[in-house]
Amino acid sequence: MRRNRRIRVLMGLNIALAFLLGATLVSRTDAFAQEEGRPANLRARGEYTMITARTNQGGPHAVWVLDAANGEMVALKWDQSRQSLIGAGYRELSSDVRVSPGR
């Protein structure tokens, strides 16, 4: 008797989980905005170029990473105490194109 009850409870849980999974998948596909046949939140595969340069603040040189495909640039500096790279700056290059030059 107990075994039959456990099987029914497990079957009910499986059905509930399958229902939740289906509802999650349906809601996610409806939320994607379609633009040119692909979801809007996917980024293009990056085309990267990296250079080193001095910074205005002094200290260690920075590594500038340019993503030409997405129009973004990131500056990274090495933090000796943490033994890791830290972000020193970010620039969206498309915003620089829209700015009109001045004196």
C-alpha cells in the first residue's frame, strides 16, 4: 500500500516538473525579439585586437581590447596584489561615431 502511494506521488511530481519545464520553454521563445532572423540579445562573434599602452594615471601599462565586430573597447590592468586583470575602462565606439567634432 505504501509503495503504491509513493509511486503515485513520484508520478505526480514528474508530471508537475514536465509541465513547469514546458511552460518555461514556451515563455522563453515568446520573449525573444526577432531581428533579421536571429534573437536580438545574441551578439555577433567578436573580432578582437589587443594592444598595450600607458595610462594617464601611471602605474602598470594597460591592455586595450578592441572588439571590431561589436564596436566595443575595454581597458584592462594587471593587479599584482590580486594576481588578476581588473577592468580600467569601457567604451562603446558607436557612441563616438555619433558625436560631432568640435573645437
